[in-house]
Amino acid sequence: MRILIQWLAMICLVSPLAQAHPVSYKDAVGLMSYNSPEMNEILLTYSLTPHFAVAGTYLRDSKSEFYIPRVNFLLKRWNNEDSQGNIYLSGGAGYEKFASKNYGVSLGEFVADWESRKYYIYFDHLYLNRSNSDNVLLPDRDYNHSKLRVGTAPFLADYSDLNVWLILQGEKHLDESNIEMTQFLRFYIKNTLWEVGARFDGGWAFNYMVHF
């Protein structure tokens, strides 16, 4: 128990971004939500072990709604003296709701991140294999969405104090040519994290993560 407490304390102090991870310590519950005018995503996770979590995803995009139970795996973690790196894999299957009809869908996701108390980099690629060909706004049955984020903390704060981060995000659907750029202010205190963002094209974004 003492070793576990020390390990958790190290993660909290070294990694103020750890609340966003899809797998956490045993019995942890995480709620994450990512929101913009075009897309909403909610992810609820429960970590059965420090390397494995069960989860559910709700995703709304281009007039389709996706409901997908899934499993998340911590494939690799590097704990260094003042930084941490992680690789995660996820898989699941559920259904896509469009125009009052349900269609089968399967999910695969790859997440990699590295973070210290000062710097942060994150990459996420989400893949959906869809049976729905009726939604002309999502013409490809293979749905690909990639996201790259880099960030820095303008000052260092303790875990129990308010932490502030500056985040730059680029994201792209692989069937589109444009890259959507968003700048975020991220705020973090104890088990709660939230972000407010402004896109370069004038849109908005709001994300939050809570860890129990």
C-alpha cells in the first residue's frame, strides 16, 4: 500500500495531465468530454487494473451518433525522474445511429503522449469501420480522425494549486484536406481539468476531464 501511495503521488506531482489518460490506477473512474460546434465526444472509463480499463464512448459527428463499448490498454509506460510517456491501444464495437436507423460500427484507437511538468505532446488517431453508407456527410465507411497537441506551462504550480497550460492543437479527418487548428487554455486542479479553446477559423471548443 505504501508503495502504491508513493507511486500515485509521483504521477500526480510529475504529471499534471494524467487525468486525461484512458487507463489510470485500479478502480479509478474517469469522465472526459470534448466539444465543438461540429463534434461532441464523451468517454467514461473504469480501470480494472493499472493496465486495463473498460469504457464507453458517445460520439456525435456530421449528423451521426456513435455508441461504442470499448476496452483500453496501457501498452507501455516510461516513468523518468521528471517526465512520463505512455502508449495506449483501444478497441470496441457498437452502433451508429443516423436518420433513426442503426448501423454496426467497430473502433480502433492509438494514443501516445509524453509530458513533464513544463512540456506536453500528445497524438491520437481514431479509426471507425462503419457499415453505414447513407450519410453523405461521412461518405467513407472508414472514418479516420487524427489529433496532435503540443503544450507548455507558463509557470509551475503544486498539485493542489491551480495549474495553467497553453495548448496548440491540430486535427484532421483523413478524407479532408484542411487541418483544423485550435489554441487552448487548460486549467487543472486536483482531480478536475478543463479547457477553453478558440479555433483559428473563429469557432470554439470546450473540454473537461474529471477523475474519481
